[in-house]
Amino acid sequence: MIKMMRKTSKSLIKTLIPSAILWRIHDLLIYKPQISNLGINDHTTPLFQSVFFEVRTRCNGLCSFCAANIQDEIREDMSMPFELYAKVIDELEGIKYRGRIAYHVNNEPLLFKDLTNFVSYAREKLPNAWIQILSNGKSLGIKKGDELVTAGINELTINHYTDDLSAPLPKRLTEFKEKVLLNHFKPEQIGAGHRPTTGDDGVFRFNILPSRVDEVKNSRAGTAPNKNEPDKEHIQVVETTARGFCQYPFTQFNIRADGTVSMCCADLYFSIPMGNVTNQSVMDIWNGPEFTKVRQSLLKGRRDAFDTCKNCDYYGVDHTAHQGSIKSLAYKITH
């Protein structure tokens, strides 16, 4: 009933008010405040808050909402060379980076055999960075978990995808806290959530987030295999003129295993490359013409200038509550 009333209200508003006026209202009330809260304007670009390394282009999940699952995967199986990774980390050390380091884009990081060495190197070079592992947990074992905690991760978040949300959690997940974390931390040093906006508070973050394996989350810039299932209650169609400001090209630096940098994490196939860290520096790419072109388009409210953006429903007015407030995402990295 409530959904029907909302749908009727939206249709009535669109009928009575011209789209140009609706967009202007949206621009003033939603779009511009979001940009302002991020500290973004036409003249300044803040430093990225997160660097994502797609260390291996593979996932062992069966999630129907993601084209990177083991049934729909069409990408070449690539692993990032340590030399390439070290080049990026060394450059981040040079700018005293203390934002987030993570090892996922559209992949399962625990499938990467050199992950512990990667984490150790980042911790050595970037002592103030927040190192996160986001995993489906299928490959998590006591030995692997202990190695990663010892290497210096700050957070382990498990997206536990299942057919039955009421089923008990797998033993490997419930034992991780008891057999690994409590060997490294006191109980009060183990918590949930993510990095606090005040910086590292000495609390290890451990999250288990159950979710249905067949859930429809978002279009993933048009690549989600199950997106066109109209019977799913949580599908939301977001029109071009009803989308909020997308901060990803202003806050993320996504690196594929071969060094290609994408405009955002939703670009599964890195179809719109911003550059390549193999032969370019991180900051040259970040401040380069490709990123600038994308950002200028978004600052003007143009979500249809690039196919990746045009086919993406990740950000919109109706999604801001789901994603959390813009301010909470806008943790400023200073150096």
C-alpha cells in the first residue's frame, strides 16, 4: 500500500510539474548540498580516500547480482605483479597517504596467493593507512586469517551470501574471532563497523553481513545478470534527472591487476580507463584529463555522458539512505 502511494505521488508530481523545474528543485535541494558536503568544486579535487587493488580478477562466489561470479565470468584471469603493487604503494608513501587500502574491486581477494605479502608491504610503508579486507569468506581459514591479522589489517568484513538467512553461520566464520582475533586483541579491542572518522582508535573491525545470494542490489553499471527481474521488490528504477551526486570518481582510485585504473568500482570491465599505473604515476592519473572529463560531467549533473554512468543506478535520491549519509562517506584525507 505504501509503495503504491509513493508511486502514485511521484507520477502525480511529474504530471503537474515540468521536468525542468523538477530537476532544478532536485539540483538545489539534493545535488548541490551533496557536492558542498564533500568539499568539491570546479577548482579543487580532494585526494582519493580509498585505493582499491583488484589483486586477482576472479571470484569464487555464485551471486546472481554480479557478473564476476564463477558462472558468468568472462574476464581473463590475471594476478597483480608485486613490482607493480610496490610501485603504487611507494608513491602513496611519498604523499604520506593515510586513507583506505583494500584488495577488492570486483573480485575475491582471498583467492590471491600473495595477499599476505601485499598487506605486509602496505603496513610497512603506510603505517597510518586503514587496511581492509572485504571477502565472501569462502576461503577464510584460521591460518590465512591469522596471517592477515599479523600482517597488519585493520578490518575484515565478510559479505556472507547465502540461500537461507536463518541458517547458522559457517564454523569458519564463527571461529575466526575466538581462534584468531582473541589471540591478538583484548575483547574490548574488537568491534564492528568501519574506520572511525577520527582515525584509527585501536579497535579491530570485524563484520559479518549476511545477504541473500540472489538479491538484486544495483545494476553495477548495467552488468548485473539478474537486474532485469521485475518481481524483485527492492529493484528501484532511478531516472537520469533523479540521481544524486556520485562521488566515486572524486574519492576512489581503482586499480586492476594489469595496472589499468577505472573511473569507479562499478566499471566491472574497466571499460573507461583513466590511465595505467604501469607507466604513469598515481597523481598524474588522478589529476589527469580522463578523470577531469568525468568529474566535470558529474559536476554539471550529467549522468548520461558515459555509458558506465548512464547504465548505473548506484547513486540516486532513493539510494542515499541505503548508502549512508554523504558526510559519513566524505572522510577527508589530509597530508
